[in-house]
Amino acid sequence: MGEPAGNVTIARGTLDGRAVHLARVDNRFASGAIGRAEADRLAALFRVAALGRSPLVLFLDSAGAKVSEGLGALGAFRFLFRAGLEAALAGAPIAAVLGRNCFGGASMLAHLAHARLFSPTTRLAMSGPAVIAAGSGMDPLDEMFRALAEAAMAPAARVKASAANTAWTAGSDLAPWLRTALAPGLDAAADFRARHAVLAKRFAAPLAPPRWESAQRRDLERIYAAGYEAREFQGLLEGRGEGAQGRETFLGLVGDKPLAADRAWRFAEAAWNAAAAKAPMLRVFLDCATHATRLEEENLVLTEYVVDMSAALAFAARSGTAVELTVLGKAGGGVYVALAAPARRVASVYSAADIQVLPGSAVAAILGEGHDALPSFDDYRAARVADEELKLGLVP
């Protein structure tokens, strides 16, 4: 076992004579939050697992990214999640054993695993109760709200939602579960594609076909000066444009509404289709500040829909598609990480991009204070959340 890096400890062990990598994210400081030190250590471990396709067990008791580190934590998590996606798609067997809390980025890491084991007290969600309460105008101490939140995030609900989830009972032997969870030979791409199909069945009613409308955007006119065609439905953007390297396909999440499960699923469907078509270039546009912080979304397990988007893009990139992300406006949190992690390059549009670790209300709910200052591109580059700045010329 290695020395801890903040809340993370790395170790190695054996199971039936087979070497196994282990990572513990413990609730030592700041609710087990994952900052730059923790993310760098975990990313290195994922890269080792990917190279050898070796089994990895994640022990997670974490509230997610370390919000107090701001953009630095977000940039570190971008590369952590990239390494995790690459390990999962390379075929490294990954299992997750969950402690009390598994929120935000930690819940995204948990859903890279092919199997998850819940303790009796585990709460798994894209947003913790305090953030959901702040976003809904509720009192987080209200007994009815707390009961509803606990019910939505509890092991019983999560086990019902997915066959990959198992509830652990006191006194049970962990080894039999690990043998099954870490069994070699899983086709990771097929597994993620199958998850996407299952997620479509969780909605109360089948999603209706999109009612597309032609989309005209000034920023797209500047990016595709030689011409483009775009259509939009409820904040989902798709089309083709003449870029600097020829004709390219694009997808986007735009608009003022936070990302909910239905839009995330539609985006993932389009990304999986682009991967199947082996599009040479797939540009992703982002102007969506955050994910939806509602209990209705947590009943669907919103994290799985967010990870589905990322897995589709990562599979496209692994299959030879050049995936790039352009931040047109607001971006942050798990939505940013999901789209930025598979991208070979992230560009931010000058004077328009606003990348934050979380919206101000969510930061205030976690830290008790908000941060409203708009960072500069130098801040984005230093934090590794953007690699390039686009200064789009005006179109007459």
C-alpha cells in the first residue's frame, strides 16, 4: 500500500493468485473530495490498468470534485476521467465498492465500473442532497425532503435500477462478488452500448421522435464561414459544417436549461450513431452550465446518462474519429467533464466561454460562498480546462 495523496491511497493485492490494483478514496478531508493531487494519482493508476488490461477495484467514499480548488480540480478531473474511460474501453475489469457518499464526479467514476457494490448506507447521485435542495428552493433539513432524497439515492433504489448494482449485507464475504465483478473477457464497448439501450427503457414513457427545427446561430456562422446546416430540438444541436479541415459532423448541448436525462440520452444516441458511422471528425459544442438538480432525475440515476454521453464519444475517438470540444458559452461540472474527457482538444470562444467547476448556487451550497468572477483564458489554460482560445471574426 502506498502513501496517501490527500484522500486517495493506492495499493496492490491478489485474488486467487491474480494481481489486482486497488484505489481507496476515503472521507479523510472535505467529505472525501477529489482534488488535483487525488486526481493525478488515480489517473496514473487507470493508465497502468489500461496498459495491462489488469483488474482494478475502486473503493469510493467521496462527495466528488474538490470544489474549493476551483478550476484546478475541474481540469484535473477532466484528465482523470479520460484515463478512466480509456481503461474501461481497453478492457480492464473495473469494480466499485461504495461507502457512505458517492456524489458528482465520484458517481461518474463508479459508473465506469462494470459492477458496483453498495453498503447499507450508500447514497449515490449526480448531486448531493444539499445541492438538490439549493437548486429546488428546499430546506435541506426538511424531514420530507430528506426522506425523499434518501429514498431516491439509497441502495434499494439503485439495485432496482441496474443489474450491475448489488447491495452488500453485513458479514458477507467480498471475494465471491469480486471474482464475478473482475472476470476477464468483457467486451467493454458492447457493455456500454447495451447500457445505453437499457437507459432508454427507464423513462415513464418512450421518448417521442425529435421535432427538429432549423437552427441559425451567429457563432456557427463564424466557425463555419464556408457554410453549415444545423437543426435543434430542446437544446440538442446537430448538423454538418465546412471546417478548416473539410466537412465535419457536429453535436451540441445548448440553451439555458440544465441537462436532464432525456436530453443526455438523445445526445448519446447521436454520438453512438456517429461512432458507428465512423465519422472522420466530430465537433462537440457546449453551452450548458450544469446538469439538472432534481429528485426526478436522480430517480432515473442521472449519472448513468451523463456517463453514457462520455462513453459514446470515447468509443468514437477510440474507433478513429477525431473528437473535439468547443465551449460556446457556459460549461461546468459533470457535463463539462463528460464532453471534455474524450476530446483530443478543448477550445473556448473568446469573451463568450464561461467555464466553472459548478454554478454559483451549487458552490454556495457546498462551501457557503459563491464565486462570480469570470476567469480569463490564461486561467483556463493553467487549469487545463481549455487548450485553445477561438477569437471568431465578425460576419457582416
